Amino acid sequence: EISARSIDQLKIDFEKHLVYLENEQIHLTPLEYSLLSLLFRNIGKVLTTQNILKEVYGINYGNDTQALRKLMAGLRRKIERNPSKPRYIMTEIGVGYRLVDE
């Protein structure tokens, strides 16, 4: 298992549960970390909204896409220089989200 991964200026340390942006540690909530680590483990792949909900919130969370949108917006505010033009996390309309692989 990989202990750390990075894309450009964004880095995640799986062992220490830490995230860095431009070499500065950024504070994420447990759910934000869970979401980002899921995306990092599936780098470059589109993850469906349902899949993300199940992995991050658990099987009983159902279809609460609003909760996921809020969580994603919060995460983007922390890791994206311009959250309305994301560099790292892309929205795949009608499908889900993808962490870019470059």
C-alpha cells in the first residue's frame, strides 16, 4: 500500500492522515479527509456519487447528494485556489467526481 501520493502541489499522507497544499499542512474534517483519500486511492477514475456516498458516509446514507455537494464544496474551498475553476477535483456532470491524475 502506498503511504503518500501527490498531484502537483497537493499531497496526502495516508499513514499520518495529513494533507498538504504547497507544502503547508491543511486542516480537513474527518469526512473531508475520507472523501479526499477515497479520490486519491482512485486517482484519474470517475467515482459515482452513489459510490462516494457509500464509501464516505456508509451504506445507510442513501441518496443524500446534497450532503455530498456541501462536503465537496467545503473540501474544494480548502484545496482549490479557485473553487469555481477546480484544478484537482473535477465534476463529471450526472455521474460523480474525479481527481485529476497529473
